[in-house]
Amino acid sequence: MKVLLPLSALCALLMLASLLIGPAGAGLGGSLAALWSGEGALGLVMREIRAPRAVLGLLVGASLGLSGAAMQGYLRNPLAEPGLIGVSASAALGAVIALQTGFATAFVLALPIAALAGAVLAVGLILIMAGPGGGSLALILAGVAISALAGALTSLVLNLSPNPFAANEIVFWMMGSLADRSWLHVAIAAPFMAAGAAMLWGAGRGLDALTLGEDAAASLGIDLPRLRLRLVLGVAAMVGAATAVAGAIGFVGLVVPHLLRGAVGARPGRLLAASALGGAALVLAADIAVRLILPGRDLKLGVVMALIGAPVFLHLIWRQRRGR
Amino acid sequence: MVRLAAALVITLAGAAAAEPQRVVSVNLCTDQLAMLIAAPGQLQSVSWLAADPSVSLMPDQARSVGLNHGSAEEVFLQDPDLILAGTYSTGPATEMLRRLGMRVETMAPATSVEDVRAAITRMGALLGQPARAAKVLADFDADLAALPKGAPRRATTYGANGYTSGPETLSGDVMRRAGLVLLTEGAGQMALEQLVMAAPELIVTGSRYPTPSRAESVLDHPALAAIPADRATVPDRDWICGLPAIVGTAERLAQ
């Protein structure tokens, strides 16, 4: 609890900042009044452009943070992160195929479903390759292979598109961005994120038990195959939905659990909620940074994330080496 | 030395004045301008883009002339005595053709109606058809003079990635001739929220490709649809090139 409250407050603060910062550059009071009334050009900006962007940042960040924490808890490996091991890249591949074949326009939820399918394949493959114990080497090798394959196929599909703009979009799908997203994107992503969150939330007790090892967890009455299924579907739903609307945003699921693990007493179950809030705060902050550093140039979120994430990643490796 | 230079100039001028018989064009805009001005049979081939109805106004005529893909080998084998290219088109190919001793003339893309007038005259000179060019120019000038002045609405184009056309572009000049007032001083990207705040009275959008792209998704944003402004759609082919047909585009925008 002592972690969740400050994190919630931080998220609220960043949401507000996200609503108030933008190229239109209106005053604080005027912006909030326009958000409330929804009148005039500023009302349109606040309600239809900034509000969905802020909400989507919150949802995407929470999804990625929660997914990272859940995967790390299950595999008992701090390197298991959706962006790093190719789950996001596979979700992006699913989304790109759906968009380019026209499947995405077949019905409203077709785009997130396609991304989810890509993510399910990747998570399933990772769990099979890494094995139940989740050895670091197998996990990372499988992840690198899946990332590379999904990334290459995404580039191929976009290069083959008859739309000349599509080839430039490789950057978006690999780096992620929240620019010019609307309530439509919130609406198609939110149901999948909610379903995924519900599945992962229930996995907390199982993840706590797993820290004692598989046998001990089983003897505590944890149904391991069921836990695994929950995890695969939950992570795929959340990462799939987030990637379908915002592209693949890396490092969130790596950095946030890493920073918060100590504060929750290293219990994976308690880390879930904290990581969801922490992920939301990180993505909101990064999206604000993107708008402040290079306004109007649509700097990709992944760039900022990598600047934060890479040092943490290197620190992790350093600590692991010294630990041995 | 001076005499040598003078002799060279005279020789070059003489070569330019002779009417080329086998002309190949490798740029969408020179393609169409050449087809308007060249005498029948003078054009050997035009670029394949000129046959694409999404960017060309003269696809049928282009197909009847014959098509090339702008590669040096293909063009060389057609043995042209004049090659028309854009300043930015197929650089390595035109360089190679020059090295092979071919006469390559490049034309810069038009960025204003005045540029179009100059291009018509220059094309006439290059093709050795000044009389035909003068006729096209006279018709163009008459159409320009007859252009109705529309209401001075504050207008802007809005396209993929939020790009707008500034005053130094052909589309900007065409809009100005249609009586519109451009919203932006400089060309470039404009964030959707800046567009909303600028409160335009007319938003001009262009062609869309059949498959979706993230760059164009900004054009589907509900906030864009909610701006209380008039809408006009100008297909890219109607002002991508500096052709006399831009008068028709200006006329439609003036209404």
C-alpha cells in the first residue's frame, strides 16, 4: 500500500501534465475550462486530441508494466520483458498484417485481435523455448530470434505495401508513438487490456508461490498449467492491444519492475499492481518528454524509452555478473 | 579562346534549334507537358507514371505514345535525340545518358503559376515547337484571366503526417489565385491541434491510397472531422505537376 498511493498520485499528476502540454500552447486555466465545457476550438483540442492521448498513455504504460512484472514473476527472470523478447514485435507484425491485408477494417476489434494473435504465438513460443525454469540464456536467445524474425517480417510487409507512406512506418511499429491517437484507439484497446489485467491480477498468488520453486508451488495447491495459460493469454491481450494502437514500446516492462522490486519486498504478486502504476507513470512521462524535447516532430517513444532502459539493462547484467 | 567559345555557343544554339525527332521523357511532369506541346510522332516514349490515372491527367494518351521506366539502358536503346527529365528524377540514369553523349534537358518542378508559364515556353523551344507552345500559353493565360475570384476564405491543405503547402508551392499559388488566403506562412508539418486552433474556413485534402498507413491516419482523426470548416478534395494529379490544367483546379477551389 505504501508504494501504491504515491504511484497513483504520480500518475494523476502526469495525466494532468499530459493534458496541459501540447503545441497549441494554451493557458492552464483556459485549457481546463475548455476541457470541462468542450466548447470552441480549444475544447476540441482538449477533448478529442489531448484527452485520448493521455488516457492511452496511461493504459499502454499500465499494460506493459503489468505484463513485464507477470512474465518476470513466472519465469523468475528479470530479463523477461515483452519488448525485449519479441512479444511486442510479434504483436506489431500481427497488427501490420491485419492493416495491410484489410482484415483490420473487417470489424471493429479486428486490429487488436490480430495483434493479440501475434503476441500469443510469441509468448507461447518463449515459454516453450525457455522451459519452466526460465534459464536466462534460452530465454534471451529465443527472444532475440523471435524479435528479429518478427521485425524483419514487419519490414517486409510494409515494404510490399502499395502505399508509399507505409515503408516509413517501420519506425512507428518498432519504436511506438502516441501522436494523434483518438478515442477510437482507446475504445478498441481498452477491452483487451481490461481482460488481460483481470487474468494477470488473479495470477498474483500463484506467482508468489512460484518463488519457492515449481514443486513447492504445486504442493501449495497452485494449478501450474492453468497459471501458465492465464499468463500467456493475459500478457498477449495486454501487449497485443497496446502494440496495435501505439506500436512496440520497449523497456517499460524491464525498467519498472526493476525499480519497484525492492519497494514491494520482492514479492511478485505485490509487484503486479505497483508495476502497472509505475509503467503508466513512465509512459506518460516519456510521452510528455517527447512533446517537450522536439515539439511537432513526433519523436518516437521508443527512443526515449531506450535512453532510460538501456542503462538499467546494462546495470542488470553487471549485477548478475557480480552476483555469480 | 573567345572565338572558340563563341563558336561553341553558336553550335549549341544550332543544335537546340533543330527540331528533335525522337524525344523520350522520363518524368511525370515533363511527360504531360511534352504530350501537350509535341507534334504528332515526335515523342518516342513517356514514363510509366504518366499512364497511372492516380497521378496523371493523360493516362490514355501516355499509353498510346508508349511507356518507359526511366532506366538508362531502356532509354538508350530507344536512341533518342532529346531526353526530358525532372531536376530530381532518376539522377544516376540521366547522368549515365549524358556520359553516353545523349542530350538530356532537365526541368525544375513548378512552384508557381509563373513557373508553369515559363515551362510551357521552354518546352516549346526544346521541342522546336514555339508556335504550338505559344498557342497553349495563350489559352492558359486566357483561362487564368477568366478565373473567378472566390470569397477570401482562410484555407490550408492538410495531408499525410500533417503536412501543409506553403505559399512557395504550386498548390499554395493555385489556392491564392483562387482567391483563398493561406493559413500557413511557411510550408511544413502542422500538428493537428495547431490546425484546430488556427480555425481554417476551408480544408483541402488530397488523394488517399487504398491501403492504410499510419502517416495518413491523422486524416481520419475525429478532431479533424469536427473542425467547422468547408472541405474540398483535390486529387494529387490535379496539381502535382505544373500544367495548364491547374486553372481548372483553381476554378473548383474558388467555388
